[in-house]
Amino acid sequence: MRTFHQCDVIALVVGTSLTAASRKIVSIQVEPAQVSLTGKWSAQQLLVTATYSDGMSHDVTPQATFKSSSTKVAAVSARGIVTPAADGKTSVSVSVKGTKKVSAAVTVKRSREVSASYSTDVRPLFTKLG
């Protein structure tokens, strides 16, 4: 087993940061590319992955900017969480500084319907009431 000395670790960290700084984003991809929201309380987290000039891929969701083309149908948070507003279709555009925008298609159905689940809504009441 190899032991690292302090100078080895510093060289490793410096080398990594120099390599990361020289990489450029070639493309971005959003997943899922098609979002289907059913019911008032549904939500979907978008994941943005960047492909770099060295071929590596990395999650860049925290650095991405999200925008709904119709907030009357679906809203999207700064963190990429899509929530329904009304029935219909729209899209969410996603961009990362210095790249082309990509988009995800969003379909919202039964946005006014509130469905209850036995395991998450009813059972907890029984366990709290005894």
C-alpha cells in the first residue's frame, strides 16, 4: 500500500484543478427529456449532465438555469423541480453558461385532482391516534 506525503497530495490537488479549469463543456443533456405530471401534488426533478471536451460527464444541475415556456401550465424552480399549474403541454428550457439551451417537454394531466394514498396519507393517522 502506497503512502502519500504532503507534497504528493498538494501536487495531486493542484494538477486536478488545472485540468478541470482547462475543460470546456461541449454539450448538455436534460433527463428526463419528457416529463408527465399527473395530479396536483406531482413533481419531477430535472437532472442536467454536461459532457466536457475530454469526454467526461458531470452533473451540472446546480449550475443550470431553468425556465418554463408557460408558467400557466407548469412551473420550474431554480433547482429544477417541475410542478403542475394547469392541464396542458409546455416545455422547460435548460441552459448552462456558455452552452446551447436544451429543453424538456412537459405534459400535465388532472392538475386539479387530489389523490390520497393509503400508505402516505391514511396509515399515519391510525398510528398517531393509537
